[in-house]
Amino acid sequence: THDGLPGYEANKQSRYIEAAVNGIVIACLYAPNGNPQPGPKFQYKLAWHARLEAHAEQLLDTGLPVVLAGDYNIVPEPRDIYATRSYDDNALVQPESRAAFAALIDQGWTDALRKVFPREERLYTFWDYRRNRWPRDAGLRLDHILLSKKLARKLKGAGIDREVRGGENPSDHAPVWMELR
């Protein structure tokens, strides 16, 4: 249905794709990292998220079942990152970034992982290759699945396939998944 974020067609970066599959609108996104911040890359990140927020609101208004899944490049809460000061200046944890994610939740989107694991402290989806972070479980939660109200009621399970990150030549991200009734 879209091969880019609506309202942002001039942008040539492939960061958003949306399709209707068996009656469900599924959007996959790869949000800007925003580093270094402050600066133009951080401003681009915030502007991109503002456009995502506007489109997400339109999707919710349709009443259709919708999934917004992908690498948001935002650590929503302090519990979504290992105990460290090394990311304090990183765009992933800035108040403006966290506010952009919170704005989506405030619209009525449900964070599938947090719905299934509301009290879990260590829900990491990303471990940097540097500084032995995978073996130390020094991770971050950057990858999210947000569900519209219609789908949130059907959420049966969700998880992170952590073992994939420990495989041979892995990505620094582990797959995130959810199951619907």
C-alpha cells in the first residue's frame, strides 16, 4: 500500500513499507538512528518520527487491524537498556526520542512485548558487537511491534529469539515476534 512513509515521498531512504496481507495492514520500518546528536541527523530522526506519528494516527482512525513493526532506534524506558552511562549522549535514549515513542503509545498503540512481559527488566533486542556486550548481556531494546486496538485484543504471545544473536556471523539484532489468536 506504501513503499515509503506517506507525506515524505521526496525522501529516498528506504525506511518504511506497508502492505495489506489477509485483512491486516502490516508496516515494517527502520527508523533513523539520529547520531550524532545534537545535529542534523538527530533533527532528521525527530522529523521522521513526527511523520510516522501522523501516519500512525491515520491508520488507527481507519479502525483496521494494523501492525507497526521494526527497528525504531529508540530505547523507550531506562529498563530497556543495561546499566551504563556510555549511551547518555546517544540519540537512542534522549528525552525527545523517548517522547516520540511514547506519543505512539499515547495514540492507542500497544507495545506487544510489554503487553506480554509488563514487569520484565531485560527485554533486549540489540547487542553491540563492541566491548563484549553480547556475552555480558549488555543489550538494548530497539525493535518493537506495535499493535492497533483491534489486534491488541488478539495478542496471544510475543518474544525475542535471543539465541539467533548468539549464532555464527549474527546480526547485532535478534528477531522480535508476536502471535495472534
